[in-house]
Amino acid sequence: MSKVLIVEDEEAIAEIEKDYLKLSGFEVTVKSDGESGLESAMGEDYDICILDVMLPGVDGFEICRQVREKKNIPIIMVSAKKEDIDKIRGLGVGADDYMTKPFSPSELVARVKAHLARYERLVSSSKENNDVIEIRGIKIDKTARRVFVNGEEKVFTTKEFDLLTFLAEHPNHVYTKDELFKEIWDMDSIGDIATVTVHIKKIREKIEFDTSKPQYIETIWGVGYRFKV
Ligand code: CA
């Protein structure tokens, strides 16, 4: 049974969400303030989080950002304010989806199911086939060290290949430049975290349709990068 965490301070809304999700067979936990929501999301194993933006204590943006640094689980954000939707996009907090209140509870259930199904497919496919990673239009053949973008082969340097593969193998996980540098380059190699930025730029030029609006490697401002699925 999939476990859902709802962080919502409006009791009536939380109750409706909980009832509908329970009827669909989910195990549901509700937290009604930011602090306990954050603690629960970080400390316990949920399969998906539904976060309200405006919360007493820590807000939904901050919870999302912190969870995304550690976990790949789907996150759906909800807000009564349309402006928040732009903020969710613009800040790159790492949410997978967002809904504007009021929304129909059955729409929420449908989205929860869709995100969980996608996430499960992703997790199981990465377990089954260790040598080829396929995410949307990108195919990485780890054994042959070849990369195909929409069927067309692109040439990658060793470090570009290693960096792309590392990010693609840990989808939705946000890494700092520091972490990526330590992971991909030897500790005593010449260079610094600016090297990471340069390599990300080069990778984007090869895989992104529009490098100003990256669809694969997303910049999480003030934190680092993640490979978005
Ligand atoms: Ca609220």
C-alpha cells in the first residue's frame, strides 16, 4: 500500500483529501503545520507528498526544497494563489506537479496515481537494466559509452559522459556542485566547482532543445542540479 503524506493546515481540505485517497487504497498521514510536515517528510518513508504552500512555520516551498535534496519521491504542491504556481516553476524548488485550490479531490487522486505509477516504472526500469538508461528522448548506453538524443548520436567527453550518467542514474535528486565535483573528478585533479558549471553547460548544448529552458538537467537555484524526469 502506497503511503501518502499530506501537509495542509486547513482541516476541512485535509480531511477531504485524506478521505478520497483512503477510499482509493492509500495509507494517508496528515500534518497540519510546516515543522511537523518537514520532520515527517524527511524522517519517514512516504511514496509521495502533497504540500500546501502557505503553512504555519515552515512553508511548502522550503519543505519541497529540503525533501528534494534527499529524496526522489513525487511532490505535488497545492496553493490557493495563482501567483504561487509561477513561483513553484520559477524557483525550481523541485516539485513534480502543482494544483490550484479549489480542485476536485478525484483530480488529486488521479494525479497521485499517475505520479506514483511513473515513479514506480522509473525505479523498476533502472533496476532491471543497468547498462542502458532511457529517459524520454535520451538513451545512454553505459557499456559502449554512447549517448543518443532523439535517435541521433552525440559525442561526449569522458567527464561529460560521467556527469550526465551520474545525474541520470539518480533522477530528481538534487546535487550541489561540490558533491558533483567530488563524485566525478578526482580530489586532486586540477579544477574547482566552476568546472561542474562548464560541463553542465556543454552537456545541455548536446541534449537540450533550448538551453535557456532545460528539460533534462534543471538548475535548482542556490542548491545545484537535478536530472528531472
Ligand atoms: Ca494553507
